[in-house]
Amino acid sequence: MQQQQQTYHRIAISGDPGSGKTTFAREVAKQTGYELITTGNIFRLLAQEKGVSITELNKMAETQKEIDYKVDHFLQGLNVQPGDYVLDSRMAWHFVKGAFKIRLTVKPEVAVDRVFSDDAEMREKYKSLEEAKNEIRARRDSEIKRYRDLYDVDIGDPENFDLIIDTSDKTIEDTVAAFLKSFEYTASHKSAQ
């Protein structure tokens, strides 16, 4: 008797700043036909509304829990909605049930180069590589602290994810290929258990 392949209706993509998370999420959405939701844009809009940088908003969120709760409540609401989604989000892996969970990592020096040269419209702009390096480190430290304090989770713990890809030396095509190989394997493997 042939076993059915499990279908994941949600793909939760987390990643370090500069890991290529948003570009990867866009490509995964194209490959799967799933709708893309990017919570980082919600956060960027909140920062613009408050007239602060992303790093400053991260620091504010350490004491103003309602900033994170706004985004996290949105993610929790997806559990009762139908639909196939690719979620570009630091915390979707934690809040969205039954998702295929991916984390992208990157070497710090590669992250700095990527973030500094990123000219996307809603991205932060830095005057120097040193400023980008300091901002990335501060942002990452703030996120680790915040999510540990708010939810008692470690956003970097590999046990939280079905797939971890180091994008430091990979093209977007290589990263998507690694995802597709693992996604197909994981879906068929889970259905065989």
C-alpha cells in the first residue's frame, strides 16, 4: 500500500539579518505557489510610523511588549485561517502550527556586506560597513534577548527547525534547491512514520 505524502500548508522561514531570508521567501513562494507574508515589513512600517530605525524599534520592543504582540497575534490568527502561506518571519516557526520550519544562517562578515549593499526600498541604509556591522549585531542581540524574555525560546536553537541552510557561500538558486530537496524528503518521510 502506497503511503500518502504529507502536505505542508505553511512554510515558516526565519533567518539572521543578511542571510537572504526575504529573497529566499519570495523564491519559495514562486516555487510552491503559496502566498507570501513578510512580517519584517510590518515591523519596518511600525518603525517608520514611530520615526525610528529598525534597531531602535527592536530596543523599544524589549520593554514595550505590545510591539511584538501586534505581529505575533497576526501570526497566531493564521492557525484558524485556510490557505497556503510562506511566512518570512522571525517567530512564525513558534506560532504557526504544522509548518515546515526553515532557518537561514550566514557568516557575520557576509551579512554585513549584503546588508550594506542592499538597495531595496524598505531596507535600512548605512553610511559605512562599520555602521552596518554594529547595527546588525545590535539588532540580532536585541532579537535574541526579546524572544527569550517574551516567550522563553531560543531563536537560534537548531532543534526548532526542520531545515537549516548556511547561505554564506550559496547563490539563491543553490539555497532554493537545498530547500526543495529537503522539503520533498521531509514531507514524504513524515508521512511514512
